[in-house]
Amino acid sequence: MSHVKAHREVLRQKGQFWTPDWLADAMVAYVLERDGQTIFDPAVGAGAFFRAAKRLAAAQGWHVHLAGREIDPAALAQARHSGLTEDDLANTAISNFLNDPPCQQFEAIVANPPYIRHHRLSTELKGQLRRLALERLGFALDGRFGLHNYFLLVALHLLSPGGKLAFVMPADTCEGLSGRRFWAWITAHYCLEAVVVFHHTVSPFPEVDINPVVFLIRKSTPQKDFLWAHCTAEPESLLMWITSDFKERPIGLRVCRRNVQEAVEIGLSRNVARLEPDDNVPFKSLFTVMRGIATGANDFFFLTDDQINQFELPRAFFRLAIGRTRDVTSNSLDDQVIQALQRRNRPTWLLQLDGSPIETLPEALQRYLKLGESLNIHMRPLLAHRTPWYKMETRPPPPFLFAYLGRRNVRFIRNFVQAVPLSSFLCVYPQPNLLQGKIEQLWMLLQQPELLERLSLVGKSYGGGALKVEPRALEKLPVPRSLLNALDLDAAEQMSLF
Ligand SMILES: C[S@@+](CC[C@H](N)C(=O)[O-])C[C@H]1O[C@@H](n2cnc3c(N)ncnc32)[C@H](O)[C@@H]1O
């Protein structure tokens, strides 16, 4: 691993990504209201918010008290290095905020909580978080819900009446099912004043693969509406907007007032007008979606022509397959694409064995499988649970594939060659009654910009404008009835519903 990669890995483990000054200023400007106030940060790190608080207070001629928690002494050493004094850090305990929150309440809380993916959390910690949610919310949250959400939950509890809180968190906090329930609870108990999202070109964390969202919340009676701002350029405009008490409309910031309940339902990070259910049909009334084949060992099962020849494997046991989304750069998977891949010696053949006992297979295959066993291929995570380990998943070749993860590259692909896709793709099968004679119209439908734009409604957003759309999410994509009418698909869709 290179030095840079190893360094990033350590940062990931600890969730240490520092907030840039321009965002720290804007978030602190929201919570800091008067002279003599205490600002609490549950994850101090190198102290971006403390420095912002001192800057902003000094500009007003105010004094500000600072209090916080930080688990890592090395981060606090960085805070000292960055200009904070022992006095500034006197009320920052080196401890775990979730286990050891302060006993007092605060008027002003600001945080960029640690963003640590769920698979890096221990089973013990996950159990503790589950109990925390049950106790505070009355319901458990999905085990994949990240640590940052629990920071918010505990921090909200520390707000004094009328107090304000500013948190920056990844959009996954509000884009999944758990997110919807979590934010429905928060907005039913607190007043959501504003949400800020960023165009990926002005992301405050360009080096991290997340779509950051700022939440500005007050502990007061919940309101029906809130302000939703999209920062598209000049991120400093955010400070101007917040210090003007949300009155100014600086260049680079698009602001609208939205209904809280509707926005929570759609996902607070997403911006869309409310969709009328009668005007749309779910994707699943037209198509069934399945993920592509997970081989468990592409290097063993997914081969090139040369490899098949080298091991003298019988061709009858292989079927044409497509492995990576970047192997299909256009929206068509045809003979030319396959031939070009084969010329470049990219694998295109999947060893598709059923559960037949090894001794009934041709000798060359027996030798190849035994070679696999000698290399411990059969012990790999997915394969250890298959019986026999070489039995491959099956999929009928789908007429359409879906490349479900990417930056502006999430797209449907027409499969002209009866290939089966591996798990970088989803398989999209028209409902049986639609297959007859409607394929061309369905293909037209899947290329409509109006439909593709809506993928952001159901997908999860990541850094750099990337989107990930899982099978069940794609099945929920709202397809405009107007498109179905225009493409003569409306009658067929109705048939599939009943
Ligand atoms: C994303 S950084 C943000 C730091 C800083 N406030 C900023 O905005 O630049 C999160 C910090 O939380 C710290 N941290 C992680 N787990 C913690 C815990 N359980 N309690 C307190 N701090 C924690 C990490 O060490 C890291 O310094």
C-alpha cells in the first residue's frame, strides 16, 4: 500500500476528515447567537469549529466558551498545532462522546461527526447503537446506519430549549428506508430550519466519497416548511445567507421553501417537486429487476478464450458473459463490443456448471476444479456456502442491463448478444406480457432523459455526483404515465398490473 493510501486508510478508520474553514464559519454562524455562549462540538478533531467560533465571536467583540469531546489525543494535538490554546481546549474531554456525553445542556452544538461505514464498526458497538436507538426513538435502525446518525441523536438530546444545532453528514442519513423513519422522528420533535446540499464541484469534502448535507435544527416547535438550499458555486455565499438570517439570496445559492413531510418522504438531500401517484407507475409494473451473477471468484470462473484453450476446457460449459461496466462504453452490448473485448484478451466466458458431481464432468473440467481447490478457491466467502462450491448462479440473458453505480454513467444497456451479466450490472426483464412486440418501445422508454433524471430520486448519492441504484430501489422508480402514452405502452402496463 502506498503512503498516501495507508494514510487515507487510517483516516477512514477514525473518521477524520476536517471541515474547511468556509463551511465551519457558516455552520457556527447559525448556532452562535450572543456574547458569552458555549459552543459544544462532540467530535472536535483538529478544532475547525472552535477556530471558527473564535473568529466569528472576535468579529462581534464577543467572548465564546468552547466545550467538546474527542476520542483521539493525536487529533487534539493537531488542534493545538492549528492555533487553539490550552484554555480553548480545557473543556474538551478525551473520551467517547456516545458513552460519555456531557451532563449539561447546550444552546449551541456544531459537528462534523465521524463518518465510519457500518462494516468497520464492531458487533459490540452495533449492539450498543441499537439499544440507543430503541431507547431514544422507540424503534431500531437498520444495522447499516452509520455512526454519524447516533452522534446526531445524542446531540439533539443535549440541546436546551430554543438551542440550535448544525451538523454536516453524508446524504445516506436521509436516503434509505431507515433514514426516512429517522428524519420523520427528528422533524416531528425538533424544528428543521434549513438543509444545504452542494454541487459536487463545490463539495467541502472533495477527497471523500460522500455527498455532504448540512442540517440546521432548532429545539423549538416543529414547523411545516423549511428552507432547502443548493450551493452551486462560491461556497462563501453560504455564510452570507446564514448571517443575513436566511434573507439574502447570494449568487451561487439556490434556495426554496419546501414542505417538511414531503421532503422527508423523498429524502431531504433530494430536490424534486412532489410526484402525483396517479401520474406515475412504478418501474416494477413494467420490469423485474435482479442483480447480475455473483461468481464468488471472477478470476477462476470468468475466463478469456486463451485461458479456455490453455486448460483445454470444453466450450459447451461456458456461456457468454459481461463483467465490468467499463467493458461496455456505449448503451449497446453487441457483437462488435464482444469481439473488441476478446481481441483485448478481456474475459467474456462464464463457467456455468450446475450441481453435477465432479466425477461426472469431463476430465479437463475435473482437473480445473481440482486446481481451484488446491488454490483454496472453494473456501472463498460466497463459495464456501454453495453446494457444490462450483455451482454457478443462473440468470436468463436479460434484454436490458443496468449499470447501477457511477458518476453520470448510471444507464441502461441493450443486450443484443444474449450475454449474462455479472454483479456490476442489474438484469432488467420486461414483465412477460410486455415482451411480445414491445421491446423497441421499452428500449425507447429506458433511454428517455426524463426517466434517467429520476434515478436520483431512488438512488443513493455519493461523492463527485455518483449515484448507486440497488435492485429494489430501481423497481420503485416512478415512470411518468405521459411517457408510456407517448410510446404506446400504456395498455400493456395496465395488463401487467392486473
Ligand atoms: C469528521 S472528524 C471532524 C473533526 C472536526 N470537528 C472537523 O470538523 O474538522 C470527526 C472526529 O471525531 C472523532 N471521533 C470518532 N469517534 C469518536 C467518538 N466516539 N467520540 C468522540 N470523538 C470521536 C475522530 O477522531 C475525528 O477527529
